[in-house]
Amino acid sequence: MPLTIRDEEVDRLAETLASDAGVSKAEAVRMALANEIQRREQSLSAFRARIKPMQDALAAAPRTGLKADKAFFDELNGEP
């Protein structure tokens, strides 16, 4: 399915990348999209690695079996 770029700035950016990389505009757009997807996946992986120790610590905490007291928390928040 063809992709039509109607935004002048996007077209200019695609043309600049295509020229710098020595590829077609379509290939430049493909490269840019693939790179952005990869960057986001790496960012998500890094985030998951950072929070894993917290998740593990929380999972290791013993369960008390106690239920939250809704009325108590409502009162703390100034709710009737």
C-alpha cells in the first residue's frame, strides 16, 4: 500500500535522510520508522530492567491477609 506524504516538513526530512544515506525517500522513511521502533523497544527493555528489582522485592514481601479499610482511607482523603 503506498504512503503519500503531504506534510512539507516530513517530505523535507525524508529527502534529507534519503540524500544523506544515498537511498530513496521510501527507503529513508522505512529506515526512520524501523529505527524509531527499535529505539522504543530498547527504551522499554531498559525500563523493565530498572523496575524488575522493585517488582521482585514487592513479590517477595509476605502477604498479611488484611483487607484495606475503605472508610479509613475515605476519611483520610476528606471524603464522607
